[in-house]
Amino acid sequence: EIGVGTEFAKNFWVPDTFFSNEKLSSIPKHTTDSEMFLKVQSSGTIILSRRMTVTASCEMTLHHFPLDCQVCSLEIASLGHFVKDIELGWLAGNDSVIMLSPDMPNYLFTVGSVRLREKKVKLLSGIYKTLLVDIAVKRKWGYFVKSFYVPVGVSVILSWMAFLIPPHHVTARVILGLGMLCSVVLLEIQAAGMTASVAYLTAGDLCGQLCDQRREEKWET
């Protein structure tokens, strides 16, 4: 095995692989030996490693938000070569990808597992092979509990305290009830701004509406 300088990379054919679900990618302009290396083995195998930063899209189902679990995939494919021209595959099976820091304390998700798989995509131009990295993540719900669920629960309890006020103090009872109603509505708006706009109700929306319903039922009683 011989390690050569990165300037020799232009002398070899490099596969036209790309990330099909990428939104933004960047490669350092001035590559160093720590960011890119090239090795030639005695068997004729050429290993090219290059540092790259990729921001990819991930389709999420938010019915259980903020108590949801998601699977985000990173898709790697060839731009212009069919299956008969180039064969993409994982070199070491499921051990081909290693998470250096799976625990991200300042992030809203916890990485559960990483799974590698392959699939073939049939298009009008031909059949392409795609490599996928499936990353299972779970949302950390502690932040949402302290910023939404606890305040909503406290607002409902405080609205029930209006019944402890004597009936002849109508103004005080109305102010307390309306104040708690406004606070719950504002918390629902805040929770809706924590995630993407979707056309269906999430678990956070149902919790807020249930608290509103309980408060109204109590007032009717």
C-alpha cells in the first residue's frame, strides 16, 4: 500500500457519486492531507477519501410531535452511470459507517441506530443503484415538557381556581378564566412554531385542544 499526495487524484478516474437528497454540500477549497488522502494498494485497489460537509433533507411524519421518532436517510447514487456500468456497494457491510459522536447534548434529537442498505431505482434513462444510510433519531421531549405541557397544565389548574371565587365577584372570575384561555392559545401558537407547518394535527395540538375543552367543560359545570 502506497500513500500518494492529493495532487495525484486528478490522474485517476473518480466515480461521479453524489447525494441525491442533499440540500447543501461543501468541500474545503484548500485540501490538506488530513482532509483528503489517496492510497494505491498492490492489488490495484485505489482508496480515495475526502472530507465533505452535507446538509440533506429528511421527510418527517409529525403526528406524534413532540414525542415522535424519525428515520432520516442519506442517499448516495451515481449521476450518469447505470448498474451495468458501475456497481456501488458498502465495503464492510453495516460497519462501513461509524458515528463518531452519536450523543449530541445540544441537539433536539438522540441518535438511536444506523442501518445501511442498498436499492435499485428504475428511471426512464435506466436502472441506477443507490446506497442509503438510515439514521433513526428520537426527539428529546424534555424541552417541550417544560415550555409547553407544564405551562398548559398550570393554566388549566389556575382556570379551575376561578370557581373558588365567590359567585358575586363576576369580574374577577371572568378575568381569570379569559386570562388562562389566552395563555393556552399563546402556548399553542408557540408549539406550532417549533416545527414545520403541516396539514394535520400533532400530539401537541391535541393536548392544547383537550386542555381547552376541559376548561370549557368545567366552566359549563
